Amino acid sequence: MRLLEKLNIFKKREESTTETTENVSNYISDGLLRALINDTPITKEQALSLPIVSSAVDLISNIIAMLPIYLYKEEVTDEGKRQIEQINNDNRVFLLNNETGDTLDSFQLKKAMIQDYLLDKGGYAFIKKQGTKYISIHYVDARYIGYKKNTDPIFKDGQYLIMGRPYELYDFIALLRNTKDGITGIGVIEEVSKAIETAYQNILFELNIVKKGGVKKGFLTAEKKLGEAEMETLRNSWKRLYSDNSENVMVLNNGTKFQEASSTGVELQLNERKKTLNEEINTIFHIHDDYSLFIKEAIMPIIKAFETALNRNFLLEEEKEHLYFAFDTREITKGDIKARYEAYKLAHDTGFITNNEIRYFEDMDQIDGLDTISFNLAQVIYDTKTKQYYVPNTGSVFSTLDDAIKNTKGGEESNENTNQE
């Protein structure tokens, strides 16, 4: 008998706890409080429904996706000089900048990979090969990427699983954020889920208000006791008023008054908190008003990660010693013509690039005679085609810079003697 009583007591306690939890959940309609209590992880689609997140991801992915990727060959001459040559006739350059062989073009593929890099476990593209020839690259949504890996903390290894089918790690270009194993990364959503979830719940909170037609919360007072039929009619009207925006007017019987409830602290601070959340999310994605700082913190690390991923699995083993992929970041400044031309002038005046190289960067035809670099305030000119140095002061041509400089000094001394005479 006592045992049955104890069981009934426990049952009542459980029912009471369940009822209390449900009541609390019903009363908490505030977005911020729900975000703190609800432990359900936010999805990539939910995160992108936030204007501030969608804007940040779109900005970063568009900038990087528009940049061309080139293949370079690095060699060291017998004299120890480092020479860089751009390889244009390689099929991989065409795949990365034009047709990928997939339904996505090169821009769309890079953009999709960067979005998954930021928000999911990583950006993945499958590499299709025939022997040592690269045929095509295919974007794979991170949702379909599974994996299995060993437990050795030193000699890490594993495989990717797609629809249950295993693939080797080198079959993919894997763009991974904050990875610890080289197989899967950690997206922004997972790292700062509460901040993004709170912002998402705010959107739901505002949407809920809109659906209710912006009706204020409150309670009813009656001067006299209402009958059951009147109460039922009032309940139904009240429910329809707050359920959606199809009915925004409710007629109250004589003696019944609506008393608006005072706004909660969260409602009063909602706009301020929304502004703070936007600033926090911009900080997460390194979005700054200073464009140079934004490029340095938000764009360049992803570019470097992308280049490293390409050099790892989009090159043959024997090519890795002298070939490498790199983004052409000059495209970033093409929107600011003044800054771009000032950079060209500085580079040319310091002997860093030739006029023909500037024309090449601007997609213009080269002109004979503009492959020259000036030294020492234009006292010595170097022709990159003939590999010779020209001294305008004396009209002499030399094969080494040392001889040209000596001739220049001799010419200056001769001019000084002439002036003295």
C-alpha cells in the first residue's frame, strides 16, 4: 500500500514538473529568452535568413569568387636568382577560372565553397582525374560530406564518405576553417552559435509580432461577472485577434475594458540589442568600415587557406617542388581606379614593374619599347627583353648593372669638370 502511495506521489510530481515546464515555455514568447533556453542548434539556412549574416557571407564570398587563380612555376637559376613564370596553358587554370566541368561555373563553385567554409564543416570540391590528367572539379555540399578517421593523434588519416561511398582525402579540394585534423573544419555557426541563434530568435520574435498585426499585449477587465457563453465568445475573439493578422479589431461588450500591459524590459531594449547583435556578428566575420583592415582580416586568410588547399591536392607530387597556385588579388582594387593607378606609379617609379606589365594588368596590348625599368632616378634604364642596361647620360649600353653605374658616375664626374671649366 505504501509502495503504491509513493508511486502516485512521484507520478504527481512528474506531472506537476511537466505542466510547469510547459507553462514556462508558453509564457516565454520573448526571442532573447527563448534563445538562452532553447538548445536546438541553428542550421546554415536559418543563419543565412539573418540579413546581417547573409550580407557578411555574401560580401566575403563574392570578393574572393571574382578573383582569378593562376598557376606559377618557380625556378632558381645557376646564379641563385629566383625566377617566376606564369603557366597559362594548363587545363587546371581553365577549370578554376572558366568551366569547371560541373553544373556550377568557376565563380559559383568558389562562392559556394567559401559559404560552406564560413558556415559549415568546410568547402569541398571533388577532383575528377584520368591518370595524371585533371578533367573536372565538382562542388559537393558539406551536408553530404561524412568521414571516418583513425584515432592516432600523430599519424592522422581518414576517408570521406558521400552517400555511403568512401573517397580518399586527396580526391577533394578541402577548404577547412579552424580544422584540427585536416579532414573537417568548424564553421562560424558552431563556434558562436548563441550569438547567431539570438539574432535568429529576434527575427522570429519580430515576425511573430507582424503576424499578430502588431497587437499590443494586455488584459481585459469587466464591471460585472460574465456568463459562460459571453466568456466563450470573448475567448474566441481574443484568440483570433492574436493568432494572425486577419482580424485586427475586436468589439467589447459594454462594461468590458482593455488594459494594455506595460512593455517588458526586453521589448524596450529590443532595437538596442538588435544593433549590438549586428555589431557582434560583423566582428565575428571581421567586417570593418576600414576597407584595408577588412581585406587583411576577412579576405586574405581565406585566400591563403584556398591556395594551400589547391597546392595540396590539385598538384601532382612531382609538381609541388616548383609549381604553385595563387589568387590574383589585383582584382580587389579594380573598383578604385585612383588607388590602382597610384599603386602602378609607385611600383614603376621604384623599378618594380615595367610599363608593359602595367598594360598587361589592365588587359591592354603591350607596346614595343615599354619593357624598361628605371634605376637611380632614371639615370640607368634596364631593358627586360634584351637584358641590357642603358645609360642616357652617356648613351652607352652595358650587360651588367655594375658597369652601367660606374659609367654613370664617370659621366657625372665628366659633367662636373666641364661645368667647372
